[in-house]
Amino acid sequence: MPDAPPPYTYQTLPQDEEAQLAADDRDQFKFGITVEQSDPEVRAMFIRKVYTVLFLQLLGTALVAAAMASTGAVAWLQTHSWFVFVPLVGSLASLGLVYWKSTSHPWNLLFLGLFTTMEGLSLGIIVSMVERAVLLKAVFLTTFLFAGLTLFTLQTRYNFASLHAALYYGLMLLVGAGLVQLFFPYHHAFELAYSVVGCAVFSGYILYDTYLIQQRLSPDAWVLANVSLYLDVINLFLSVLRILNSSDDS
């Protein structure tokens, strides 16, 4: 039987041209070249990688948090209160390791997974004290806000780097107010105001970081982009949760 030609043919480049293209691709990943300055294919690959890993991080966080919020885990925590400090210290330590090995594969993935697990444990302790209906509302609203803000930032040409100063002072205000809360009794109005400011600040950080990861980071620094967006989403979720919980208690 005679050989039939394949329905699609694949053309190959001469070796010298192929080597030149490979060198050009490697140049895209040098730290002097940002995502915005890279080829469209490199930008698309970067965006896919960042948001795919971010989705997996959030899914992993939700699973760990759900396990921590289970009846058995809550009962165990009541007799082992020292465990609360494990994810707190673990998150800080693993975050430092992520930044240290952000471009070293596979250590960056291992430390990113460890950081995600620690955050899931912390979140699980928090959500175990919240009603399920309130929790589901917070998840829905956070997802809606994050998706809307991300799509808006990716499609507009506005320079969100101008938000840096306002967001920095807003974050410092939240830190200072959080410290004040440690020494004064709970006050509903203060809690609600704190949560609203937190929601505004971290919504702004989603705009700012989404813009910044394209304009300032190289394609190799996708792990740093992931950490920034992940922390923005988690903190936005906590702020939304506090608003809903405060409204539910009133």
C-alpha cells in the first residue's frame, strides 16, 4: 500500500535558526526583561501559569481549612491550644523560604506548597468560628470581586502604580488599628469600619499587584506574582468575612 501523506505536515527549522530562536526564548526570561516587554506567547504562558497555580493554591487552602474546621479538628484544638502558633510561625518561615528560592525549581514549588498549607491551617482556625452561610457568602463575594478587579486591570491601560502610596498608608493604618484592637474590648462599629477599610485596601492591592506583575516582574518571577495575588485574595476574603460576620451579629 503506498504511503499516504499526513493530513497536517510539521515544518522544522534549520539548526542554526532553531538555535537562534532558542537563545531568543532564553533571553525572554532574563531579569532585565519584564513580562510586558516579552513576546505575546511568553506573556500568555506567564498569565496561564500564575493563575493556574493561584487556583490550585486557593483550592488547597480551602481543603486544608475545611479539614481544620471539622468537628474533630475543632475538638482537638480546644485541648491543644498551642497549635495555633504553629501555622503563624510556619507561614512566616515558609514565606521567607519562598522568596529565597523563588526562581529555583523545584524548591520554589515545595516551599510554595508549604506556605499554602500553613495559610490553610490558619484560615481553618478562623473559619471554624463562623457560620457556614456567612462563610459561603464571603467566598462568593471574594470570588466575584477578585475576578472583576483582575479582568478590569488586564483590559485597561490605566497606571495602577500610582496607588502605591495610598495603599501603603492604608495598610499601615490597618496594622496600627489591629494592634489597638488587642488592648481594647470588642466594639461593633470599630470592627465594621476596620473591615470596610481592609476590603478597600486589599481590593486596591489586587489592582496594583495585577498591574505590577506585568510591568515590573520578569517571566521567571511567577512565584513572586503568585504570592502577591494569593495574599491579596486571602486578606480580601478575611475582610469580607469580617464585614458579613459583623452584620450578622448586629
